[in-house]
Amino acid sequence: MYPILVVGAGKIGASIAKLLAHSGDYHVLVADRDEAVLSRLAAQAPVKTQLLNVRAPEQLAEALAGRRAVLSATVFDVNHVIAKAALSAGASYFDLTEDVSTTRKIKAIAKQAAPGQIFMPQCGLAPGFIGILAHALTERFEKLDTVKMRVGALPQYPANHMKYNLTWSTDGLINEYCNPCEAIHAGRKMEVLALEGLEHFALDGLEYEAFNTSGGLGTLCDTLAGKVEELNYKTVRYPGHQYLMQFLISGLKMGSSKARRKQLKEILESALPITRQDVVLIFCSVSGWHEGQYLQIVDARKIYHQDVLGEHWSSIQITTAAGAAAVVDLHREGKLAGQGFVSQEFVELEGFLGNRFGEYYAIDRHAQKVPV
């Protein structure tokens, strides 16, 4: 049994713990500061639980004792604390962050990793699987031109003015809508503004919009620097959503400070109900030169909410948990790099989709591929 610590027993942390524990190959310890959520999880899955204040070094060291790996499914601003503790404990480290500055801190910590110890932030969907997919498509070309990555977690039945329901972390959502976004334009790495770059497209007869959001590229800007002319990531929503968020964040300056972002979180959580009837849309387009031809390849997937382990899971719950569990599983099997920082895009796509957790993304189960 592979011993792993999962920090955070919220919706996604609990889902990851359940996937790993029910596989029969993991001894899962879940730590959280909320005794009620730990008790609820312990009644639902074969996991051990522990109360934990991650900012207390002695408590964190105790939770990590004897663990081969730790996966952080808690707030992004404590991830570097958990990563430092993992380094000291000799445990490999995984997280779900989309925060660019947090990833840079993890990358610095990873330089001190011991043999067999890896540090792999940004697991899940975006960043995460979208980077694995995009990089796999780029390898089909001798010379690259453009890489476009589009991902959206959308309500299947939009029924409010925002045409949106809360499907995951509100803090993470606001982070994406407010923070600067990385991109490559005309061969040069740069930062662009969130909520800008609005575009419209159709898929399966439905209209969508997409716009810049922060963090979805992961480390692809560094990986593809000097190799691509255009590289960008945009979040997909139903038409009209971007205008309303731009009004809130820029027009009313709700993203201008931590206090204002807290107010925005309160507004969104009081006005937008959570839904488990959602769909994750994944769209990746790569163009370049192959055998002397200028060619475009598109991969488009839709993953819907469904029953998992006898429970009904939302699509964002499935894709995030499965994405994280898959890379942990690949590491356990010795199929990832053996030491230091590991970028998502260096995971082999076929190996990911062939994994028992990664197969939730596989075309023959839940998705549709559209080659052009």
C-alpha cells in the first residue's frame, strides 16, 4: 500500500481521497482543520483522518511522517508551506494550484529534491490535463505556429443572468478573473490582462465565448518559448458572461484589493447557486508545419457529470480529481521523471489516458474528438 497524505477534505480533496482509497493500492490519510468534514469523509471512504493546522510545523511534520507523497487540495497560499515540509520529509509533492507565483515558489523548492522525490504542482484540469493534451499535439509538428487552449466548466442548464453556476472554488475563480495572464505573442513571452481577448466560437451547435484568464497555461510558456509564435489560454463561458464580470471587476473595481475581492466572493456565493449538473468543455487547436504542409489539428472533448463510486459527481469534480489522481498513480508506477520539478506537459498523453483514473478523459468513454 502506497502511503499518501491528502491535505484538504473539501469537495475536490475528498474526491481525490476516495478515488485513491477505493483503488486498493493506497493508504490514504486526509488532514483538515474541520473535524466535521473529516468525520463525514471517514464515513464514506476507507481513509484515515487527522486534524491539522498546516501553519503549525510540528503538526504538518507529524502528518507527513512515513508518507511517500502529499497532495495539497487546500487554499493555494499555503502550498509553499506544505511543499517545504514535504521536502524535509522526503515525500513527493502534488497540488491543484492555478496561481502562477505559487508555482514559482514550488519550482524553487524542487531544486533541493532528493532522488525519487518530485514536485508537481498544477495537477487537475486547467492547468493539468489541458497542458498534457496541448503538448502532445505540438509533437506532431516539425515547426509550430499557434497553440490555442480553451477550457470551461459550465452549467449544463444555464438559468440566470450570469449564465453561470458555481462549480468549484470561488477564490480560484476570482483569482483567474483578476490576475495577469501569461501568453506568447509574435514569439515573445508577455503578460496580458484577464477578461480581455474576447472571442466567440461554436461547438456541437452551441455558441460560446472565451477570454483570457490566469494560470491555465501552467508552465507551457517556458516549455514552448522560442518554439511557437502564438500561445494562449482562455476560459470558455456562455455568451454575455464576460461583459458582466468585466463590469463587476473593472467597472465597479471589485478586483482592486483583497477586501474588494472578498466582497466579490460574498456576492457571487449569495447570488449564484452551486450545480452538479455541469459539463467540462476542453478545446485545443494547434497549427504548424508537418511534412511541408501548413496544418491544423483540433481536439475537442466534453465530459459530463455522472455517477462515480456510487455517488453523483459534477464534471469539474471528476476532471480535477481524476487528473490529480492519475499523475500520482503514474508517479507511484515509476512512469514520471524521477527527481525535482515536473511540469504537467511532460506527462505522456497515451499513458495518462490509459491510466485507471486518467481514463475519465478518454474519448471512447466520455468525449468527442474533432480532427480538422
